[in-house]
Amino acid sequence: MKHGPIALVDQQTPSVFVIPRGGIYPKVVSNMEEIRARKGPIIAIACEEDKEIARIADNVIYVPDVEEYLQPLVCAIPLQLLAYHVALLRGCNIDRPRNLAKSVTVE
């Protein structure tokens, strides 16, 4: 969060955090508190049992509390849904994303 990314924080742009329980949990909480201090809105994806995050984040999407090696799987689903709904709200064509052919065919 230091230097570049922290300069982008403002009241209009939410920051999305994936914060399951694990080794980096305290560092992610610290980053969330930095965003909160700068009045940035926060959306967090956290484990069901994690009530501490609700006091920091504006919105919390809870996922099942699973083993650490499965956490990326359960956290990916709400991220995909968030991306889908934001794209719809922005009026993007979700069935034909820009530059898809380039990213698929270029080796």
C-alpha cells in the first residue's frame, strides 16, 4: 500500500480486500485501517466467523470458513460476481470483452 497505491485512495473509489484468516491477516487489517484513515470506502471479503472486519469495512461479503488452502476458491466466487455486477452497472458488454482475441491468441 505504500507510495503509489495509497495515493489513489479517495472517497469515491472503493478498495476491495480479500481477508481470510491466515498468516498475512494482521498486515491486511493494517492496510484496511490506512484506507479507513483516508476516508476511503472498503469492501471486504472475509470468513463468516470474522466479526472484527465489520467494524473496519463499509461492506463485508462473508464466505465459508474453510482450510487455508481452499480459501482462494471460496473467495474467487464473490470477486467474480462483484466484477460482473460492476460491469453491468457501467454498461460494459460482458459477453464480448475488449481485446479478448489478443489475450487468447498471443503466445
